[in-house]
Amino acid sequence: MKRALSGAVLIAVACCGPKGGTTNPHPELTVDQVIAQLAQKRNALTSFTGEATMDYWLSGQRAKGDVLVMGAVGKKVRFAALSPAGGSTLAEMACDGTSFVYVDYQNNCALTGPCDAQSVGVFFGIALEPDDFVHLALGTPPTLGGTPAGKLTWDGSKGAEKVELTSSEGTQRLSIDTKQDHWDVLDSELVGTDGKTRWSVANTDFKTVEGSGQQRVPGKTQFKSPAQNQDLLVEWSELKVNITPPANAFTLQAPTGLPQCGKKP
């Protein structure tokens, strides 16, 4: 009788696995296939417009409120922070692919410069290339360039494919929910060759939205930039993807006569 019970227990363990764990739906996956799948998803989502409640840094101060956001691949982003008191604009920034204009209406100042990682940092305090911001906001983070080496492991407790990539640029780690062919990037972290984290992102509440087709995008996102000791929390109340931006959508004119932000007039 004991032998029979022991055999039954062994069969149950072999069939069902650890309690609460999930089986890898794609055990045949390779690193190259994962990179290609992520690239395909990035290529399918190239622009967006929306409104979100954000917990972020503005003019050196912690702020929380509604922010209007628009972005398109090609170094094009635009942000407008709205006042919780009545919806007036506190600050806005536009990056047209070449240069950016930032206007701080609270402090009556403006900034201009090249469109790069620092232009996003001017508004949110987190240095991110504009295209990286677009991809991270859509849940399609960029991966290391070239042909990175890597390894895959399945985390049955979280039901996610764990990916680790390495190249001359550093190391990147991702957790991807591949169940039902969702390919939802739950989190990603980029670490430079100096061992310092460049940025990390965590996504939840994935769903399809207008224009996304079968592609799912996150409803909530948390960016972190340890180098700047900053973070950004985003909860989308409205989001549309693959939109055609209006003409001059990423062009902003600063009012004449404003001093440069950070300097005395």
C-alpha cells in the first residue's frame, strides 16, 4: 500500500510540477528569436498620443498630475504638464527630431537645445533618448545593439521568460510574459559596462488600445534612472497608438523675452 501511495505521489509531482508554477509555453525559443520578436513589436508600434496621471519631477520639484503626451519614432516627443488646480499648462516641451524647446510657465523661463537624451531629462529629470522614451512608454523597450550574446531561463513562479543579453554596450535583463503569445515586457533593466544601471522600467495592466491591433500596451509604467536618482510613474487614462500626428505637432515657439531657465534674467 505504501509503495502504491509513493508511486501516486511521484506521478503527481512529475505531472503537475511545483505548486503555483506554470509551464513554459515556448520551450523551443532561442535568444535570437526573442530579439527578433521584440523588434517586430517595436516596428508595429511607432507613435502614440495620450493623457496620463504622472508622479514625476518638474523644475526640480516632485509633482503629480495630468500630463498630455505625444511621441513618434524619429526623435519626436511633446509633453504638457497640466495644473491640478484647473488644467492650465505648467510647462511644456517639444522635440521635433533636431532641436527642442522647453517653456516653464511657472517660472517664466525657457530652454532650447539639440534633441537628445537631455531634452527628455529637462522635463522629467530622467535622461532618455526620445525614441527610447517612445518605445519604453509603449512597452517595447529597445535591446542592446549589434548581435548580443544571451541566455534564457523560465521563471515558472511568475510565468515569464527571463532574458539576459550582453554586448560591448553592457548587460540587459528582461522579463517577458509569452503566454498566449502576448509578448508583454514586464520589466527591463540596462546596465552599462561600468556596472551602473542606466535605466529600468516595469510595466503592468497590459491591454489593447485604439490603433494597437493585437498588440498589447501597458496601462501603468514605472521608469527609474539611478544615475539621476529620479523615477517616473505613469498611469494612462487615455492612449491611442499608430496615430498620424497633426502638422507641426512637435513644434513649439517660446514666448519672446523669456530668460533662460536656471539663469538670472
